[in-house]
Amino acid sequence: MAIDRYPWRGFPAVWIHAEELAVKRHLDYAAAKAGDSNAAFRLVISWVAKHIVDALRQTFDDCKPTLVSAHAIEREGVNAIPEALAEHLGSQLTWPVDSEIVQTNVVGHTGADGFTRLALQAEFGGTIEAGRTYLLVDDFIGQGGTLANLRGFVLKGGGEVVGATVLTGKPYSAILTPHEESL
């Protein structure tokens, strides 16, 4: 399957809710990554930042984007964190949540090095509603590849992607639009 990538062209910074090590030290983290949805909801509720929820509301409430999460299949099981984050945000913001779009392959990015992340790309399946506005949701941003691939899938299907939010990640990874200095 071909991976579709599109230029970022001013894509807003990814909203990161919490510091990476704090999230990974949470008692429910391992179980949530392995597919325990109750553990994932406890983890998400512990770390979702009110100021990020408020910023998302202020930025996107006029278009009420559909939240679409990167349901990732990990070595340990189906990562429940992205879906729990999308559901929780959907409830807080009263925005729709898509649960049909899913990752269709196993990439094992958790704890992987940069080469592995580049070599094993996430692929997605499901139905995109052409013309619908989407906000991407994932548990972690490292190099941005999973979000880029999910965005490409949505754009190829005729959807519009207005932004992304993650539970945790590398702060320097939040900017996906390349700057002139980076190029």
C-alpha cells in the first residue's frame, strides 16, 4: 500500500497535553498501551490539560472537527490511549469522534529508533467523509510520521485536517511545518 504525504503548509503546532516521562511513569501506562481501555481512560483523565482543551475549543469550536485517532497495533496489543484521548476530548468538547478509521498494519513504534520509525510506516483504513473537517489524535509524537500518514489518508479521502493533539511527546516535534532554517 502506498503512503500518501502532503506538504504541511502552515499546519499548526501539535497540542501536547503532558510531559512524556510523567505519562510513561503512570501506573496505567503499560496496560493502556497493551489495550486496556479502562487503564487508558484513567491515564488520559490524569493527564489531559485543561488549557489545551480550552485552546482547542477556542480554535476549532466553530467547525467542530471530527476527532480521529491513530488506533495503533503494538507488539503488546492494540494501543488504547489514542482512542481514549479522542473519546475524552469528544466528551469535553462535544465534538464527534470517528472510531472507524484504524491503523491496518503493525509497526511497533513504541520505543523504536528513528530508522525503524522511517522503515515501518503506519497505514490506515476506513471511510473518510469527503468535505468533513478532522482533528488528528494520538498518544505520542516523536518524529510525526504516524500523524503525517494519518493526515495523508484523510486528505486523500477528501477530508480536511485542521490540526492534531497528542497526550505526550517531544516538545521539539510539535512543529511539523518545516522552517526555512530546517530546510
